[in-house]
Amino acid sequence: MPETPPTPRAVTCLAVDGVGEVRPGDDLTSLLLDALAADGEVLLEGDVVLVTSKVVSKAEGRQATGDRDAALPAETARVVARRGPTTIARTRHGLVMAAAGIDASNVPGGGVLLLPVDPDASARSLRAALAARTGRRVAVVVTDTSGRAWRHGQTDIAIGAAGLEPLDDHAGRVDVHGHPLAVTAPAVADELAGLGDLVKGKLGGRPFALVRGLGDRVLAVDDDGPGATVLVRDPAQDMFGYGARDAVLAAAGDTVDPDGFGAAVPATSLAAELGRVVGAPTTVVPDDTDGALEVRVHLEPPADPFMLGRIAERLVVALRACGWRPGTPLVDRDGRGVQVGARPTTPG
């Protein structure tokens, strides 16, 4: 686990003017260095170069005809949520973004702009070219604008990175009082992306920015680091794989996606989860031979057929939401319970 570099007292962020419109096949390295030279600036050792994904996509020819709706299916690995005209989708990169990150603004000639095919590879390529042209050890972060599920507004995040550790994982360390740090992990690349957005702006025509003062975080020229993919949460750990409304509809409609509900709830804690939903004591008996389990709801006193049917329906929906594929529920003739077999359907 890399040690955190010393925290600087100050950093500076410089927007790069004069880049102009980027077209397919343009050399981003030349555009950046020429713009810096025209402004009397040069790339310095330890600089972090921030570049908006829009110009990376333009240079790589990622423009498509038609509108967002036409481009959305091919760019979507899984729909996370829909509400009105808005679709939140998980891309094949693992990013969760509105309209799968497809951009319809400032696209010459109409059409839409798709995300780079491999933003980490784009960052590595630009970093290598800058090192070859200048001899400088720099880092590169490819940024894109994203909303946040719990907050209004948008900020830039890192979708590609080369030459730095995007995530500063503090797990295993202790604070100044000796308390262990278990979940602290600053998303350094995202913090840099947000900083750069303050000077690049959305309407300023400034696709590049330089951050200075973080040279201790910039890796050796022959070490690109793990890339921004380390910031993408594994679907099995995702507690919000569906929107709230979409999660209910998916579980009730038996359209459970293997990734949507995260890892299957372990059999050891499943009984408590199901019992809260059906409102009756519930037991779970795992079958060690094939990963299946048997769920039984116990009723005392016996219930009428209507109540048993409602319990069976709730049980099926709850199992789906917990990452288990239920079979057909069996209702006891004496009204004392419901039982159903299930198998895990989600990662984990």
C-alpha cells in the first residue's frame, strides 16, 4: 500500500487558453504545448494535466449521428434508473452517469459525442507523448461532468488517469489519536477533476488545466499507476445498483439483473431480512450441496388462504431484492406457513 505523500500547504491550478476547436485526428499533445507556448508557459516537472473527455472523444473520432436516445442502447451496459426523459445508465466502463455520458452540447455539425473507448488508455497515451516531447514527469487525468445521487448540481470526476494513484486508501493506518482507519480513501483523481473544473468552466473553451504543487503524487515516467478504473465500485459492493423506484419494480416484476441488487444477502442474515418484510418468524436452511436454500415462514395461529397468498407474494419479492431467485412458493394446507426454495442470482 503506497504511503500518502506529504500534504502541501498550497496548490495552484492554471487554465490553458487558446486551444480552439478540436477535430478528429488532432494531436492533443501539440494543441496543449502550442497553447502553453503562446501564453508564455511551459509544462513543468510534476504537473498534473487535466483534460476534459469531450476533446479526447473529439480527437478520437467518437462523434455519432442521431440523438442521445439513438446512441444510448449501444453505450449502456445496464439501466440503473429511469424517470421521465432521464435515464441513468451504467456504461461498459462501469461509470454510472446520466445518458451513459453521451454529450449533445457543442458538437460541430450536430449529432452526439460518446465517451472515449478506454479513458485510461487515452490518459496513458497523452502522458507518454508529453514525456517524449518535453522530458517532463507529469500525470494526466481525463475528466467528465457527473451528477451526485444525494446532492444537487454536477462536478467533474476522473474517468481516466495515468501517472498517479487515483485513490489514496488509508485502510490499515491510524489517525493522530491512534484510531484505526477502515474506510477513509480520498478520491484524489476526482478531487483534482473538480478543482480543474473551477478554471476550465463549462463555457470557457478551456479543455486543459494544469495543477501544480502535487509533484510528490506524480509517479515515475515508467509507472502509469492503476488508472481511474480503481474508482469504479464493484457491482457486488454497490448498495444503490437501482434507483429507489426501479428497485421495487425490478423485484416485483421478476426482472432482477445480476448486478442490480449487489451481492446476494448471506443466508446467515437472510431470515431476519425476510422476517421483517413478511411480518412473521422466518427460518432459512441452506443446502450445502448446490448453494440453494429453503425458506419457511411460520404462522401461529394459522392464517386464512388470502393472508397466506399475500405472504407468499411478499416473500418472493423480498427474495428477489435480496439477490435470490425464488421457486414457486408452497402454502401449507393447514394454514401454518409458506415455504419456498431459492438460489443466489447476484455476484458475491
